[in-house]
Amino acid sequence: MAAAPAVAGSGAGRGRRSAATVAAWGGWGGRPRPGNILLQLRQGQLTGRGLVRAVQFTETFLTERDKQSKWSGIPQLLLKLHATSHLHSDFVECQNILKEISPLLSMEAMAFVTEERKLTQETTYPNTYIFDLFGGVDLLVEILMRPTISIRGQKLKISDEMSKDCLSILYNTCVCTEGVTKRLAEKNDFVIFLFTLMTSKKTFLQTATLIEDILGVKKEMIRLDEVPNLSSLVSNFDQQQLANFCRILAVTISEMDTGNDDKHTLLAKNAQQKKSLSLGPSAAEINQAALLSIPGFVERLCKLATRKVSESTGTASFLQELEEWYTWLDNALVLDALMRVANEESEHNQASIVFPPPGASEENGLPHTSARTQLPQSMKIMHEIMYKLEVLYVLCVLLMGRQRNQVHRMIAEFKLIPGLNNLFDKLIWRKHSASSLVLHGHNQNCDCSPVMLTQQPQFLPFTTSIPFCFRNKYLLLNNQELNELSAISLKANIPEVEAVLNTDRSLVCDGKRGLLTRLLQVMKKEPAESSFRWVWGQVPANSSPESIPEAQFLLGRGSLTPILPCVDSECKSRDVLQSYFDLLGELMKFNVDAFKRFNKYINTDAKFQVFLKQINSSLVDSNMLVRCVTLSLDRFENQVDMKVAEVLSECRLLAYIAQVPTQMSFLFRLINIIHVQTLTQENVSCLNTSLVILMLARRKERLPLYLRLLQRMEHSKKYPGFLLNNFHNLLRFWQQHYLHKDKDSTCLENSSCISFSYWKETVSILLNPDRQSPSALVSYIEEPYMDIDRDFTEE
């Protein structure tokens, strides 16, 4: 009876597997201390000496035990492999043995994949388990790395074919047997060595696949500057290899996530930044710098991302083929291997590490014949789509990294945005699939179709987070749209934005519509609860009076049309709702026309009450809208204009915000829902919105009144001192956070049109320790309830 290892990835499987293995192996034919032999193998495996333990057994003994335990002859083959893989071997016999072992493991890997990686206790992979238990993994690592050993000044050389067999066997063992990938990840010299195997096209796919799996579980990020001849390696990649290499790079240039929400607080981030300053750049930052030092690297990525795609991507036959193939194609590297088979560019056994070639029986779960007969065309298109996503993700990370200024200039120079604009209709956005197929890793409630999965997840963050940065947002427009912005400024008698005047017209989008307009048109067609609606919150902010023409530009393209029906209904998605509120606030801020349009739509008390319910249900999501309306109200009240007076008298929302009880209600709740220990990038806006309300009150010499009202509200809630103590601590943290020399305060200044010096003065006045000051918080906290000197250091 074979040993019954736990399923790969099963958290509780390790203990069960050991027990099951001991029970299955039983005694050792009357040999003394039978249990010790198995324990020695397991101990050797865990300590990296499994191979030393395994080769102690004779072939006769292993053959005898094989008859009872059904090990498929794997221990005997490993003994022969060890004997024929010594330093002076010609490796011919060694390679023949590898070809005997490979099918035994690939069959199990195939079974693992066709099960769609469902981890059931009944599923076992005894061959890969036995292979690992008897030291097979350690032996293959030694064989692969022997070319790094010099004998009498000469380095050994093993064939690419043999390296490929070793890599395939290692990958199949990682797939099926728990813990193997983690053990390989601990061998840092081996991980670095694997990169050198990518110089050969024959071993590239197998190497890249194995590296990707290893890096996915590695606790510490590798440093690319330790890879020998990195620049030469990457520069010699062809376009397909470079695109697949981006899949590996995604792991090496992204900051590692701790997985703990508490570590994402601003308090923790500030502490981490201080620590980082003393430790120097992180491994991810070092890796980003290493890549950017490679000549032509970013330019090649831009060309890959914007290269044209076959026109047939939108045909019904392609979409059908795509869905039929999808369960097999969740790995771009596997797709590359299948591509090679379809194009007959390599040998039959290079088809895949674990996947069968097209044309295998449907009993194995392959797509229907209609897709197989047209395989090359559909796969080429799928391949093109998938590698663009890998490339765009890497560009996205680089654009948000430490060298982002350099990368922004480079992608502008290499016309990435115009290139994406030209691809937009042909590739990026397609209608939702009618298929009921649920994608790997998604649940039944997910609104992603196979086409959407391959086209949108990386594209969306890239086209919103990156081009919408202040520096590059005008690249999203074409020449005609830039002229339209200028015309709006002229009509409104507003000075034209300097960034518009300085935009290099040769780098903007071409065609009838720019990328921003295309995105807006697509978003308007998305269902209200679509997970992709969050893109609204990424639209360029109306961050200063000079950028009001941008709001008019967006309003002219119907930006309010898809938002208002959602914010006055029961939208349940927080991310989507927050995006709606953010954009609505930016469109309406200081914009009389936008308030008129809003009032025209929210034209009944019933609609207005639903809208208020949405605002009040989550101030973390809606506080930016509250801030924008409050700022607009303050500006409108100081203007002498008939249109403004008309809006002030008719708009329900302005009239609601103008009431002092309303402002106090918002102020109390904004302060009450946040604390220093829970402040994050998401909710710190609540603190800044509360400050905006108080700064505007200070302008009108009403700050003492607002503080006195907060004190009364505290007492009415039976919590004297609780709110004001909390606010005092929040403001102390605000000073530490925003007055740090590395903090960019211009966002606060631009978004509010209030000078940052006035922000600082207001906070200082509120934190004044003089209890006689009518504008100091301490004047409104009774002595018995005073608690304003808490330490912010995290426990």
C-alpha cells in the first residue's frame, strides 16, 4: 500500500500525512527498529539531508519493499540517478533515468490540474511524495547546480534537454507535494541560479514557471542585482520572453504585504518610514532601480503594451474558444508552451510541464473539437492579451515607485497613453459574457467574465491610477479636447492652466476621442453595482479654481448622468459608492452649473431624503462630498452674482449644509468615528474635513461657538471630554504627520483652496495649552476629564 500524503497546500495536512505514512509503511521486514528508518527519512528531508539518508538503502532492499508499498520503482531509480550523476559522468544515463521518472510524476500533476486544484482529503499524489521523501528534490537541485562547480579550471556542462527534464520534475513535485516549494525558496543560491537558466530558449518556460512558484512563497524578497549579468539577460530576451519575465518581476518589485490591517494605519506607516530611512531602500526599491538601469527596458515594455492585436478578438467564435480554453490557461507560461506546440516550433515534449498537447481525448477535460481545430489563431490572440496585462502591471508598479518621476517622463516620451488609446476599442473593453462560467479564483457573485478577467484587472488600475496623476492627466486627451479646455477657460474668463499650455501636443492621444473620454463612455454603460465603477473616483480632481474648466469638460460628457441615479438609490458597494461621492464632490466644487444640474435631478423631498441617507450611512465614504459642498457654500456666500444667488436659494443640498446644526452633526460624527490608532489613508480625510469646517468657522469668527456646541453635544451623550480629548490627540498626530518634511501638503491646499499656512495656524490655535483662550480645545475640557497627553507609539 502506498503512502497517503496530504493534498498540496493543506494547512493541517502535514501532521495527518506523517501519521498516515507511518501507518502505511508499517514495519521493515523484521529489520531492527523499523520506525526509525522512516523517521530518519523525514528528519533528513526537513534538515536538507534527505538524500544522504536515502542512499543508505540497497537496491535489493528497496525492490523488496516496493512490491508491498507500490512505490513505482522511484526509490530504485533515484539510487541509479545518484550513481550516474557524479562529477565525472557524461550524464547520458542520467538523462535516460530522468525520462523514466518524469512520466510517473507528470501523470499526477495532470490529475492535480484536471481536478481544478480542489483540495480534497481523498486526493493523493504518492509518486511525487515518494520522490521527495527519498531525496529526489535535493538530488535534482545538485544536478542542476553542478555546472557552477569548477574542476581543474573547467566548468561542467549539462544539456538544455536534461536541465528541462530536471525543471519539469521539480515543478510537478512542487505542484503535488506540500512544502517542496517552500524548501526550494529557502535555497537562495538556487533561486538566483535559476535565473541563469533563462538564457536558453529551450529551458526558459520551465525555469520561469518554477521561479514564479518559488517566489510566490518566498518569505524574503530576492534582490535582482544579485542575478549574474541581469542587464545582458533581460536585454537578450525576445518580446515573448520579456512579457513572461514580467510575471516574475511583478513579485520582485512589489512591496511585500504584511497581511495585517493594523500595519496599514498611518501611525504604523510613519513608524515604518522612519525605520526605512535608517535601513535604506527596500529590496523592492533596489529591484526597481536595477530594472530601470537596463538600457531600453521601459521603452520595450511600452512597445509590448501597445502593439496591435488581431482584429478577430471580438468575434463570437473567439469568445467561445476563449471560454472553452480558460480552465487550462490560468498561467501565461502554460499558454506559451501550448503556443509552441500549435506553431510546431519545438519538440513534442516541450508542450507543457503539466498540460497535455491539444488533440488529447476529451476524457482528460480538454476543450471541444471546435476550439482545438482553430487553436493557433485563438491562442495567439489570447497570448497577446495575457502578456499585455503582465507588462502593464510592471509599468504600473514602476510608475508608483521611488523613481516614478523618471518613469513618468519615459512613458510620455514612448507614447504609452496614445498607444493604449488606439488599442481601447479593439482589446480593452468588451460586453459582459453571457456565459455562466465561474473563473478560477472567483465566486458565483463575481461579475467578471473570462474576457473581462484577461482584459481589465491590470488595465483599470493602470489607466486610472497612473495617467490620472497630476503630471500626466492631459495626456489622456487629444488635441481637439485640449482646445476645448482652452475655450472653456476663455469663456469663463479664467486663466488657462499652465500645465495645459505646456503640454507637448505630439505626446497626447490621437483619433476622435482621448482615453479619458473613452473611459467615461464605457463607465456609463457599466451596471450600477459593477466592481469596475470605482474608476469614477480616479477621474482627475478639480483641485483648484483654475481647473474648473476640467469639471465643465467632464460635465459636458455626461459625467453626472451615471452617478446621480446611484447615489439616490440603495447602492450597496462601498467602493463604488465612495467613488461616486468623490467624483460628485469634485465636479460640484465651486461649480454653479453642476449644482444646478444636481438640483434638477434631486427635485423632490423623497429623492433628497434618500440621498441624505446615503451620505449619513457612511461618512468615511461621503465626507469628501460634504467637504466640497461646505467649501462651495462658503465661496458662493461671498459672491455677488445672480446665478449664484439663484442656486443658493433653490438648491436643497446647499440649504441643508448651511444650517449650523447640520454642520455640528457632521463635525461631531467625523471626529467620533476616527482615532489616532485607527487612522488610515482611507479615513484620514474625515479628520481633514472636520478641520475644513472649523477653519471656515474661524474665518467667520465663530470658532469658539462651534467648540462650545461640541462640548454641549458631549454632555448630552453622557461622555464629557471624550470627543474633545480624542480631537486633541488627532490634531497632535496631524501635526506630526503633515508637518514632516517628506509630506506633500499641496494636496490639502489645492483641494480646499485654503493656504497650508492657514491649516497650520488653525491647528496650532486649537492645540493652544492656554485654558483662557476661547479657541483652544483645552478650554472646553473639564479638568477631571482631561486626557490629552497620550503617547502615539504603537504597542
